[in-house]
Amino acid sequence: MTMQVIFLPTKPLVRDDTFQWKLGGKQKTAKFRSFHRGEFFGELYWAINGGTGNLDDESLFAFSMTLPFESDEALTGVYHLSDGLTFGHSHWIPAPPGFTGMATVDADSATLSIKYDAETDIATGSFEAVFKSYRYRLNPKGTFTMTRLRPPEAG
């Protein structure tokens, strides 16, 4: 079982972050993206994601990755599924009246290369994945430069 975390912005982002990928010969740039540390049932993890579209206009198309959290300094490296990397693809699907549909599938193989500067909170990296289960035929290859999102300080 895997968990994927995707934050869909409620307003346009005004950050200089980039998350891009190629599918076949077509280059795409994410309209939303995030890099953050989260917690799920007491387990800390890193999450990186980006995508285009949204569920309202039936155009959501996104990729998301998670890694087990060890420390800020330990994030830099190359990761595969066997190292605890999860890599998912989510997209809009038709749904019955009154519902919104979304499908998410795990990659059959994936690699994430990341460099994180804990002082500036900036992560740069590249990724590649293969989705071939359930009739998917995707092989995204991409790059990103993102600043870590941090929750607001408690006041």
C-alpha cells in the first residue's frame, strides 16, 4: 500500500518553483507543485509533486513522490522504489452524477535524484518513472527546482 499527497492550490502560485516533465516528445510544466515534509500516523515523509489542471474542469493530471523522512541533511541522493520511494500518477476520470472522479496508479519502476540545501530550503532534482500496469503506458522524465513549503508558525 502506498500513500500519495498532492496539494491543489486554492489560488495561483506566485513562486519561482518549477516542476516539468516530458511524455513522449511533449514537454509539460506544472501549474501546481509542492515540496514539503508531512506526517501520516506518526511517520514522517518527504513529498514532491506537480501537475496541471483540476478536478472542476475535468483536466487533473499529476505526478507525486514520497520518501521516508530521515533528516533534512539525509535527503540528498538517488532513490528507487526499493529504497522506499513511492511514485504515483493521478488523473481525472468520468464519475457518476454527483461525484468527481480521480484515478491514481503506482509506478512499476521509478528513480528520483535529489539535492536539498537545508539552509535555503531549495531542492533540485530529476525523476523518471514507468507506468505499465493496468494498461497505462507512461514514461515521464522530468526535473524540478522547488522551495520547501513550511506550515505557518504558531502565533
